[in-house]
Amino acid sequence: MQTFKKNLRWGALVLVALFIGCSPKFTEENKDGFNLVHNENGETLGYSPDSEVSILTVDRLAFKDLNKNGSLDPYEDWRLSATERANDLASKMSVEQIAGLMLYSAHQSIPGGGNSFFGAVTYNGKPYKESGAKPSDLSDAQKKFLLEDNLRHVLITSVESPGISAQWNNNAQAMVEGIGLGIPINTSSDPRHGSDSYAEFNAGAGGKISMWPSTLGIAASFDPDLMQQFGEIASQEYRALGIATALSPQIDLATEPRWSRFDGTMGEDPKLAADMARAYVEGFQASENGDWGNHSVNAMVKHWPGGGPEEGGRDGHFGYGSYAVYPGKNLGDHLKPFTEGAFDLEGPTEMATAVMPYYTISFNQDTKNGENVGNAYNKYLITDLLRGKYGYDGVVCTDWGITGDAPNVYEFRGKPWGVETLSVAERHYKIIEAGCDQFGGNNDMGPVIEAYQMGVEEHGEAYMRERFETSAVRLLKNIFRTGLFENPYLDVAQTEEIVGKAEFMEAGYKAQLKSIVMLKNNDKTLPMDAKKKVYVPQRYVAPTVNWFGVATQERTEHPFNMDVVAKYFEVVGNPNEADFAMVGIESPNGGVGYDIADTEKGGNGYVPISLQYGTYTATNAREESIAAGSPLESGVSNRSYKGKTTTAINIADMALVTDTKRKMGNKPVVVIVNVAKPMVFAEIEPAADAILAHMGVQDQALMDLVSGQVEPSALLPFQMPNDMVTVEEQFEDVPRDMVPYTDADGNSYDFAFGLNWNGVIDDNRTKGYK
């Protein structure tokens, strides 16, 4: 009997062991609109019941049967490497599916408006407001490019709220999960963490995304750790919004001070820009353990091989700015933020996973073929230099709209610089042959298929199939690394909790304080005692028209949120009653370098870009431009603007400073300048007792410095020129080659200059970078 009982116990134990040994190592829970499957010591899977994707059990673990064939394919096996999975999936894809993967959508807002620059936006054939659609529904265009064109990379711009963005993501992911091979959407964004100057820190916490200075502002901290902290926080907010790729950072070396995109850079010094680029990418790509994870965001660094040296400062979004020039023969410095920064990470993500070439023609830099074509069309720059010499095997994605037609050199339309005479399909083929993988801003796979057929005719089917699979593997690896194949779905409530949460807002606000440069503090004007009487003159804003043709009407307004100012000082309307004045202005807006009116007078259309407020005549400009020529303009072989005159649109800012000084007499005038690019301070510095320069912060941060609650610590990440003569004489491709402005106190506004309450800052940062 005892033996029987003993055997019975052993039998029961064996049955229990067999049951445990055969039981699944995963559990499943239902969420709002999707299910989550939690693997023991493995990946968490998310899938939509509506997609008809089933769960496979292999080795007691759960896997998604994305292609619905009833068996586990290597690309569905989360235990394998991203490279193994991408190779397997690419081999299974049709040419049409790969062509769709090579597309990157035009800008998408959530929800879409009635009409946009990119065309009408409809829902079920009607404008959004008339359609009855929910803000998280997909538009007609989105459904088309996802379902018919196989597009899987979507660029989003504005979103109604974080929760709406998360729900849109879930709707879109559920749609594509159920078709074809179940490839998820890789959503991306341009930078979206800028500061709302009027918002208060406490009022802004929660809901909206955290607010930070621009990357140029963070660069002014000279603290790469701060840049990495930004990346770590921004990546968590991006992933909570459904964003897995950042179309950033912009790491062009800002050696041309007149360039309109100067404020998006990390300054003009190669070492500082490289250190900041490395920190940014490290922060975005590395998850909690330093490797890829669910906080990781692919970084698409831009713009190879550096978009900074635009001739005369004219921007490459337009035909009049199609040339980058190298009078100092200094392409090498422009590569350093890439090769010594973004491609040289300390962590296991190793390097930025994507690169975007700029629109420009890097004039006479193709040492192999001698071609002067836009960078994404240039095989030497992409295949020989980027991929060959520097061994880069990540995604190369063109800038937006470069395959479209341009009617002239001044409209914001297509940007096919150097290949204007090719057809749209031929442009696609040339880009593929150059070594690029993806077409920015293109929703239609038709021209990609045409390009494939051109390649088949020239090289044969095997060659083109292999070429397409090569790009597919690169693109797929970035989707696998970020875990989207396992779980692309978001918990809406969790998104609303993460995006803009108080600790992220606080970190952004502290970064703003570290980004403000004090340039002048004559006789220790600052800090100002709290509750002193301040006079804040209103600022005249001239009418303008932006790149998209949207006009802004003229107006007069206070330059600061006066409710915020009133919390620090007593605001008075009469300068005679004030203890000091505080003047808010913007750096000179000296135009874009082209004026149609000049052509109507018989000129070539090219005019100076000025960095001063007052009227400027370019007597020291080049007689002959370095680069010229476009089939879009007739008979223009010289883009020189020598002898022509221009005046800054916001010349009233100069008058505001000088008039305020006249009204205040001997009482101090504090000037606060929102700096978008270098400027000539000679016009306003003598009338200012103190000067603060910032690159996009909340007014509250400015008041904290003016009132002395925080001591200024930032340094200039670029030079402020002495005058326009030194601007004209500097080389577009050479950093720190201007004569810097010296003020009445004898301080030179040079790279790495800044003041604190004790005077000129001299610390480890200045020693390391100056």
C-alpha cells in the first residue's frame, strides 16, 4: 500500500511536470482595440483582432503569423537578429512591395485640414469638417498610399493631441497588419520640441510635448550631456506618439552665416557640432539598457555632405540656392559632424541609422564623374564617399520633393537641381543608381516601378532585384530594431501620461535657462531687482510671406507675455516712470537673396542677404559667383549681386532699440534678441546696457535671468560679425573665419564667448572648444 501511494505521488508529480513543461510561456490580455501577448523572458506582442493575424506557439512561446501561412518564418521570429529577419523578409517581398517601402510620405497632419500646400485633404470624399470623421481616422490619401502604394513610412506634422496621435497610430497599424506580409508603419517627425515663448512652465506641464531650446540653443550650453538628455526624453515622447524615426538632427556645419536654416544647426565649430551630434543620436537611439528597445527612435541625420556652405547664403529649397560652394576647399570639416559624431557612437546602436542628403549641388566636389547634380543624385557622394570611404550601410533617404518638377528658380515646388531635364521616372532611377534607398515626400510607387524597369533593361532582372532587396534590408532593419514588428500599438492613456509630463517639462525648462547667452552687461546692469518698474515698448512686425506663400499681416505687439513680465517687475507704460526698459527684438531678416522685381528691371534676380538692420549695399561682394547655371533661368551665367542694395524686413527693431534708449536717457536699457543667425550688433549695441541672446525659449526663462533667479552660463556657438564686409569676405565653407564684433566694453562676440555675473566666462568648456 505504501509503495502504491509512493508511486501515485510520483505519478502525480510527473503529470504536473509534464503539464508545466508543455504549458505556454505567455499570457494574453485584451486592450482597447488590440491584444497584448506577454512572453516569459521574451518580447511583448501587440496585434489587432480585426487584422486576422493569429498567434503561433513555438517552443511554448508566442509569435505573430504576419503572413498568415500557419508557420513561423524567420522574419516573424523575434529571437533572431534584425539583420537575419530583414534578409528573410526582403527575399519574400514583391517588387511592388519593395517599391512602396522605398517611399516616404508627404507631410501628414492629424487630422488633416480641408486644403494644404500638398493638396486637398478629404475623408470619404469630403473635407474633414463635413465628413463626420473622427480626428484619429485615416484620410482618403492615407488609405490610398498605405493600401495601394504599399507605403510604410509616414511623416506626421501637427497632431490635435497626443491621445489622438496614439489612436491614429493604432488605426493605421491595424490596417496594414492585416494585409500582405504585415509590415508595420514606421512613422516619423521633424523636430517638434520647440518652446512656446508665451507659455509658462507650470501651466505647460502635462499634455503638450516638453519644450526645449532649438538644437542651436542646446549647443550654446556647450554641454553634450544636456543634448543627450534631450534625446533620451524626446525619444520617449516620440514613441508614445507612435513615432519611431526622427528626421533629425540637422548637423550641417553652419559656416555660412546668412543661411536661413542656420538656427536648425549645432553651430559652426566642427568639434562642438560632432560632439553634439553624437550625443543627440545616442540619446534618441539607445533605450534603457543602452541598446535598441521600445524607447529607441531611429535618427535620420541631415544633410549629407553638409548643407551649410550655400553660396551667398541662399537656401537649396529653391533653384536660386541650388549651389553649395567650397572656396576654402574645406569639404572635410563639413563631414566631421557625421564621420566623427553621428557615425561614431559610444553605445551599441553604433551609428545613426539613416542619412538625408541636402537639395544642393555640392559644386565641383564630384572628383570621379565630374557631375554637378543634387547630392542625392550624385553617385560619388553617396556610393563612393558615404558608403565606400566611410563604410555607411544605413538608409539614405532623399530630401522631400526632389523628383518633382520645378517651374522656375523661385517657387517652392519640386527641387530636381542639376537633373531638371530628366523625366520623373528617370530621376528616380538616377537616385537609385547613386546609392539611395528612399524617396522623401513621394506617395506614389509608380515612378519607382518605372525606374526598376529601366534598370532591368540596362542591367537585367537579377541585378535590379538584388539592388531593390539591398535597400529593402536597410529599411526593414530600422523597423525591426525599434520593435514595431512585435508591437506597434499604443495605450492611449499611457501616451497622455508620458507626453509632456511634469519631469520632462522641467528638464526642458532647465535646458532653456542654460541656452541663453549674456553678451553685454555694462556696469553690472543685470540682474534687476524684483518689482522694479519696467517699460516694455511694443514691437512693429512687418508683413511677410513664408516659403509656402502664406502671408502674415503687419501688426504691433508686445514682444513678451506681459502677464509673465508682471510677475517679476512692475510694468509701466511711461518710460519716464520706469527704472529700466526691456526691449524684445529679432535678429535682422535680410531676405532670401533673390528678388523677382530685380529681373523685371533687367537684373539677374540675385540680391544680397543682409545680417544688419539698416540699408546695405554689397560693394564688397564677388564680381563673379562661384557657381551658376540652371535651365530654369535664361541667360544667367553669373549669380553675383555686387553693388545691389537691400534692407532688413524688420529694420523697425533697430529703431525700437535706439528710440527706447533716447526715451530712457541714462536709465538702463536691456535688449533681448531672438537670434536665428549671426547678426551685426554695431547698429544697436551702443544703445544697450545689457544684451541677452536666445535661440527660442519661454519668456519665463528670460525673466528668470533678467531678475537674477538664474545666472547666465551659455556661450556663443558661432561668431557675431563685425560688419557686412567681413561677411562678404568670409568663405562659405570655412568655420570661424570672420572678424567678430567688439563692443563698448571691449568684449569680442567670438565663438565660445559669453558672460556671467562676474564677467567673461572662462571654464573647462571654453578651454576645450575655444
